[in-house]
Amino acid sequence: MPPTRTPLAPAAPPAVDLTAAQAHVLAGQTAAPSYAGYNVGQYIELAGPLDAEALEEAVGRTLDEAPWLRFSVTCDGGRFRQAPVPARPPVRRLPRLDTSGAADPVAAAVDLVRGQLACPPRLELLIDPVRPEAVPDLAGAVLVTTGPRHHLLVQYFHQLVVDGYGVALLSRRIAERYTALVGGAAVAPSPFAPVSVLADAERAYTASGAHAADLAAWQERYADLPDPVWPAGRTGPAGDTALRHTVLLDRADGAVVAAAARAAGVTWGEAVVATTAAHLADRTGAREATLALFAAARTAPGTLRVPGTAVNVLPVRVPVAAGDTFRTLLGRAAAELTFLRGHQRVRGEELARTLWPALPGTRVPGPLVNLRPFETELDFAGTRGHVVSLASGPVDDLSVSASSHPDGPLRLDFDANPALYDATSLARYADGCAAALVALAREPGRPARALVRGLAVGTAGQPGGGQPGGGQPGGGPGRRSGGPEHDTETGPLPLLPSAHRLRAAHAAVERLHESVLLRVPAGLRAAPLRQALAALARRHPALRLALHRTEGIWTQEIRPAVSAPAVTDPGTLRRIGVAGRTGAERDGLVSDAARAAAGALDPGTATVLRAVWFDAGPREPGRLLLLGHQLSVDDATWQLLSDELACLYGEFTHGDHRDHGGHDTDDGLPPAGGLAGWAARLTSEAQSTARISELAHWSALAAGGAGRAWAATEGGHRLATALTLPGGDGHSLDALLLTALARLAADRPRLHDGTGLLVDLELPRPGAAPRTAGRLTSAYLVRLPLDTAGRPGSGDAGPVYRRVVRDLAAVPDHGQGLDQLRHLNPQTAARLSNLPGCAIRYRRRTAPRAAAAGTDGWGPAPEPEWRALEVPGAALPLTGPLELVADTEALPDGGTSVTLRWRWSDLLFGPAEARRLAEEATETVRALLPGPPEPARD
């Protein structure tokens, strides 16, 4: 019996950056909070005498030696960092279970453990936690008694804290400590190095010329990019758990494989790679197999001593020609692995983006291959500890993990996505691959493809031959087999009309944006707010929208949540403390933050959303700035997102976002998304007979002349006027404003082209798609007759107003068809290519209203505060004399408050004249309203 353990309370190491591997895992977990596939585990089978108290001591002390395995995630300067949190209490207990009474005690123990592995981590307790001591343990162990003198030491980890190599380090140290405790010997000093060694090595490498050289080497090697192939012919979202089929080659077969490898001057690892490539090539008919190989990525000094996460997944390409023998393939596999090991610090996610940008996800293509050179046998004071892997991480198609036992047997674990395979089809594939390995090793001089094909005739069918999901993925009945939720809309997206309009402007679009400023409750918390923003992006494809431009050609894609900055980038949310600041100081901070957020937008990387929280402390409501790229938002989008954000924040704050199975859910909100469906609908309508019948109306605009060309300006005189429309009077705001503009332009040639007043109108989206975020507005042209009755005050504007109302009513389908015919139908687009250029741009927007019921404290900030949101250079150049935006807000009495935002060309008008003209037009509208004249207001 060992001495009673003295509690350790090690000082927590300082916070350090996440490693690249950790950041990748956190991005995936944040993209799918209810996904459990990043949980990994193994058990050590202990057959023989065991001192349970000594084992508890050894496990606890080993985990104490690696305090960075328990940490919170904090956001610092726009990047995630890990801040170790000491265990509370410092004494770690080893939970114990007993399954010896079960019909199959080991299987019963494994089922219990798989249930634990199927539980996702609580991100709200991990990221920016309110109580750091409540941070969940992402690494632990359980001792299970399965019979007399027979135990399983089950270890479970999340890949955010440790990878397979790190687990092997911990297991080795536990065995070493246990052996010393039982034997009464002194325990050797800890061999571990802190996780900061990994982070520092990565930072130094990324900043060095070695990184650029390694990346260039990969690009050169894959210059003739091979087409990726998959065993099932496709991939799917990885499930929480995977189907597993294990093949154990006995000593005789293991010796055959080892002998063939030695004869070729390689190891059993190259034999597994070569066989997997040959088997894949035969099943798919491909001339070359691309595999995804796990690499330790620990070449810098000290990194091999860190129990942490550094694992990388890199491509391996193996051509398999008809006459290639196994010896030939072994040589190719060896050359590929040598190259990979020499350049293994380039992240696989970077290679995936660089080499395969069109593929979904963030990993290199092909089935996963995990060569596990770690110890499979450990010594626990004379009791043999046999290591068995239970789960190795996400599987989107198929993976094979291989490990060699000291006495000869070779273990092959085949894990498969239950959405693509059932137990029968996986067993056929796994048994066929294992049989091919032995057969190729026995006859290494025969053509490999012919040999594998001959085996396939009698032993294996195509993967996925059974009904998907027919096998148990290990989580027990009733477990869901899906992976990330709310991420069904990914991939290419046809350009929406709003994108076509921006493309036609031939202007810089990187910083074009719209924004809202919300009032938020006092005492808001960063962690649930960050989770709510990520949930919004998972729900709404528009917040994951990327724009690609190649030689003037625009394409768009919806990024998967796992690679969308709005979900994974810590810089999406920024906090600025404003407690104790004056109103002027706060306005200055809002203005500076808006400029910085606009500068951070990058539609090329799908960085289309930024949020800034102005924290006024626990007693005063704060403000939340939401800023989105023009390709992704319109006024209806902001209302939708504001309402949902308030609801989601409440759910994440109070834990209501988890269902009874422990999964994150937003079932309290109606289904969202539908952007791809909206784009398809518009394209379909553009080809319809009804829409094409409108062509005559729009072609008449082109017949009216090419319009006038005005000099463009980046600036302009910006000013605002305001008015109020009484409720129920029936006047159309659009017609009122266009009437005022027509009268204003009558004797001012600078405002028209001589044939009439040409106006480009962009109006709020129609009532369709109320739950779809995106810029779904419609825009159209109208040419209005100039008012010859004179300037305001010189005549009755009523007849002009009635004529404008008739002209607008004559526009087919409220103008929704012009964008479709102009941009989405190639035949009609040619007929409308000579439409006149825009003179005056007019846009009507609806201001956000108060938040939905049940979200007290959320709503739009007072209108004067919004003036701080203006960012110079964040709008399209002014290509005509005037741009007018009418922001409307419903009033409690049924009326409408209207703020008119004017932007006059500074090449045509001086500031005083611009102010006078804006006021004249506003007075014209007031004069048309019923009742006594409304007092002017600014």
C-alpha cells in the first residue's frame, strides 16, 4: 500500500496561444457545439495483480504534472489563448466501476465509456467562463473491474487538450509512476515540457523562411493536382461516433508483412500505406490514390516531451499503375513518407485551402491513415498493460489506424462514417483491405492491382452496399448519427442580383458594409454572446458567404461553419469597456470601432460579420455594434439577426440551448437559412414567360437614351433632414420623395439628363423569405417627367404627385423583374445591356424595431448615437448628382418617422447649396401631407 498522497496545488502556468492544431479543433467544435466526435479514448487492459490505490496515485500525480491539460479559453487581442486552471480540489480521484457481473464484462465497460465519449463539451463553461473553477475536465480516467485480477484503465480526452502522441506520453508516465510506487522506489523527475513549448515552436516556425520553403515544396509536389477519391465515392458530415471493425493479423501474417517490408528497406507503416492506396485505386478505378496521413508535427527541440495537441493531417499521393508491383508501391510510399516527414510542420488546413480550395471542409482529401508507432504494451510493476484504442476523432468517410505489437501481430482498426456505411459494408471493406495486405506481402513481385482485384471478386463488396446507419456506431440505440447542425447550405452560390449590382459598379468592395447599433442589457457576458453570434452564422448562410474574383469573374460560395470566420474567428467579437466615459467619449469609441471593424471585413475569406460590445458595466445598459458586408445584409436581415441574437443569448446564458441529450439546439427559433433556395428561385423566375413578358417595359428605358455620364466622386456632402408621416393618410413615401426630386430637378440640369428624371430605386425585400438573411433587396430604374410647374412654392405639387404615383404603379411587379432579366437570364441581359446610367440613387430602409418579446433590454440604440457609425470610404462612389436614403421607423401612434440621409456630389454642388436643396425637397413633402404644416426638425 503506498503512502497517502499529499495533495498538490501546482501554480497554474501563464496563458499561452492555442497551438494550430488546438485552434483547428476549437473551430470545429465551435462550429458544431453539440458534436462529440473530437472526444477520443483508449483503455489499458491490466491482466494480473493491481494495487488500485497506487494506480489512483499514479494517475492523479501524472495529471498534476501536466496542469495545462485543464484550461479555460480566453479571447485576447483577437486570438484565442489557453489559461490553465488548477484542479479543485487538487487531489484527483480515480472513479471506479465494476462490470464483472455482465455477460461480457469488457463489452459492457466499453459501452459505458462510449457513452461518455458521446457527450460533447460544455463550451459555455470553457470559453470566457464566469467561474473558472467550473471549467470542465477534458482529460480523465476511470478504473473498471471486469473480473478477478482483470481491470481496464480507461482514459478519455478531448482533442483540444491532447493528441494521440500526448496520450502515449501520459500512459507511459502513469505506468512508470505506478511501478515506482508499488516497488517503493523513487519516482524519476517529470519528463514533461509545458504546452508553451509547442506554441513557441509554431510561432517561430511560421515567422521563419522554413515555413515558406516547406509550403513551396508542397505546392511544387502537387502542381499536377490529383483528383481526390473516396472509398464510398463521397464524404458526409462526421457523426458523433463511428462504426468500427477491427482486424487482428496473427503472428504468422504479421511476420509475412514485416518480412516484405524489411526486404524493401521499409517498415510495416509503408506497407499499410501502399496497401491502402492499392485497395482504394482498385475500388475506385483511380490511377492515383491520395490519402490523408496523421503526422506528429513535433520536430522542434522539446516538443516530443509535451502532452498536448500538435497533430497534423497531410496528403500522401501514391500512383498505382496496372503493372506496378507491391515492391514498387512500397518504394513510392517510402518516398512520400520521407517527403512528408521533412515538411510536416505546414498545417494540413493551409494545404487544403491552397491546393483544394473547392473542396468543403478544412482537411486534405482522401481516407485517413493513422500509423501508431506508440507502445501497445506497458509494464505496470510486472502486470502487463495492453493498450486498445476506442476512438480516434472525426471520420467523414473512412479511416484505418494501424499498430504493431511487439510479439508480431498487427492490429488494423477501420472506422467509418455511419451515414455512408453499415456494419456489413464496413466489414467487407476492412476484411478485403486486410486480406490484400497479407496477399501483397506474400507475393510482392506480382502486379498489385490484379492481385487486389482477384481478392475482391470473392471477399469484398463495394462500401456502402447496405443500408446506411444499419450498424451501431457505438453510442447505443437512439444516438443521432449526424454531425454539425444548421450547416446544410454549403458550396457554390449563384450570384444574387445584389452581387451583380456591386460587380457592375467596378469599384472596391472590400469595406462596403451596413451596420446597426443595439442597446443591450447591463452585465452582458462575453462567452454566451460569442456563442450566440456563432449560432447565428451556423443558422444563416449569408454570414458564411465568400466572394472570389478571378480576372473580373465573380463567384460566391457558402463556407461550412467549421471554416467560417463568423463561427470560428475570435476577432468576430470585440469588447470595449465604456463604464465611466462621457457621451462624447463613447461616441468617439463607437466611431473608432466602426472604422476598425469595417477595415477587418474581407469577403474573399468570408469575413463578413464583425461585432463590438461596448460594456458599460453591471448596472448600465451597454451597446452592441453589428457590422456586416453589403453582400450579406439588408435592413430585413438586421431585424432578423437582432431578434435571434437576443433569443440565442438568453438561451446560452441560462443553459436552455441544450436538449435532454446534451446537444446544443435552437429549437426555440423557427427554421432559418434558405439562401441557396432563394437564389435558385430567382434564377428560375428569370426564365419564366411571365417575367420575360416584362422585357418590353424595361427595353423602353433603353430607347429613351443612354443617359448622362456624371463624374464619380468618393466623397460628397452628407447631411440629414427629417419629417413625420401621419398614420393612415395613405400617401406613399416613395412617391412623395420622387415628387419632391422631380420638382427640384425641373430647372436644375445638373440633376437630370434632359429627357426626364432617371432614378435608381432599391427598396426593401418583399414579404417572401422572412427567415433568410442576405441582401435580398430589389432595384429598378424609373424615368419620371420633370415638373414644369416650377420650384417649390410656385405651384401645386399635387398633380405631379399623382403622375408619379401612376408611373410607379405602371412598373411591372414593383420592379422585381429588372434585376432578374438584367443579370440572371443571358438572353434578356443582352437586350438590356444599354440601359442608361444612373442619375439619382434612392433607397428606402426600415430601421430595426424593439426586440422580440422575452428579450428585455435589447433594441435599437437612440437614433443620435447612430451618427457615430459613418465610416468614410465605406460606400460605393457617387456616380450621379445625388444619393438619397430614407430610413423609416414606425411610431406608436401609427405614424412613420423618416430620416432622410442626403449625399450630394461635391463636384456639382457646394455645401450650402446642398443643404438648401435638401431642405427645399423636404418642405415639398411636408406641403403634400394633410393637415397643418409639420414643423421642420433635424
